[in-house]
Amino acid sequence: MIAPRRQPARRGFTLIELLVVVGIIAILAAIAVPSLLTAQTRSKVSRVKADLRTLAAAIEMYSTDAGLPPLDYNVSRGDPQWPEMTPVTSGILHPGYADASAPNGVKLGLTTPVAYTSNCWIDDPFVKGANPTQVPFDEQKYTYNWFAPNPLRGVEVREEYVFEEYEKFYGNWRLGSVGPDRQFYNGGGLYTASKVYDPTNGTVSIGNIWRSQREPDVRQRPPGDEIIDP
């Protein structure tokens, strides 16, 4: 009787082989993860610019009809303090609402009584869902600042904006996102908010993404801001 042939013993991976495989995976991950994060940041920047373009079109249509740009929503000037807002919430677009003290009983905004846009409080993708105690409500939405006097509303532009002649630089208004660094005031006081995000300084560089009446893609700060708040 012929004896059956013995099957060769199965050999497992050696420790060195496993370490080599783990090392290769780690190298691939080190290459892929930064590329993924960069792609995500670029996608959010594109989303922001598209949203700002939509809001800018609504503001311009409003301005054509009303003869002046819309005011910002401002709790300290008497607008309702909704959940997650604070007594100083401001700097976001005004949706408009019924108001007995306003002309014709309506405070004109971008959604009431005429819907220039369906929603003017759009979440900024860079801080969407953030804790309001860490990122204020008005910084979680796109920022809106107006620089032209509003005689029909009896409200004047902030003194610092007049002092810096923002209207000459931006036009009647500007819109902005906190950008990839997720900070509105970029390392200093009021005027550091006008620092501009520039991807050539790194995908997650400091600065906000701004669009204004004069510039669809703001590339630099107003001249005096860098002197006041470097």
C-alpha cells in the first residue's frame, strides 16, 4: 500500500513581515489623511463661496427695491432674542418680521414680507453644530455688516466702520465666513476680523472668507486695519 503524500505545513507570517505591512499601511495613511483633509477644506470653501453668492444676489435685489441695503439682525437694538442667542447677538442678515413699531407693521428683511431668499441664516459649514458657548450663534451663521447710513430706519453705521471708511473699501456691505481656522477675530481685536483667508498660506490658514458689494472675492484687508490691529 502506497502511503499518502504529506501536505506541506502552513507557515504563518513572521513578526518582521507583519511589522513591514503595518509600516506600509502607516505610510499610506500619512499620505492619504492630509489629502483627505485638504479636499474637505476645499469643498467647504467652495460651499461658502456659493452660499455667499446666493446671499449677495438677495441683498442686491433687496437694495434695488428698498433703495438701501438691509440692516443686520441686532438683539441690542430690539430684535427678539431667540434660543442660543445672547443680548449682544448681531452681525447676521435680518429676515424681517411683524413689528407694530415698524412702517406698515413689518420690519423689512430678506425673507419678510418679500422672500428674496428662503433662508438668510445659513449655517457656516466650518462651525456648523458647534456649542454656542464656544462659538456664538452669530458666528455660526454667515456674517453680514452694512456700511451705508440707513436714514429710513434711523440707524447709523458703527463709528469704527466710518472711521476706517469701510464703505469706500467694501461698498455698502460685506458677507463672511469664519473660514477653516474657525475663528472670527483672528488673533486680536475688532479689526482683525477683516483678515482674509488665503489658501496659499496653508489649507487651514487664519482669516475669514469675505465677499462685499464691490468685491465678489475680497483678497486683502482695508488699508488701515493692519496698522490698528496687526
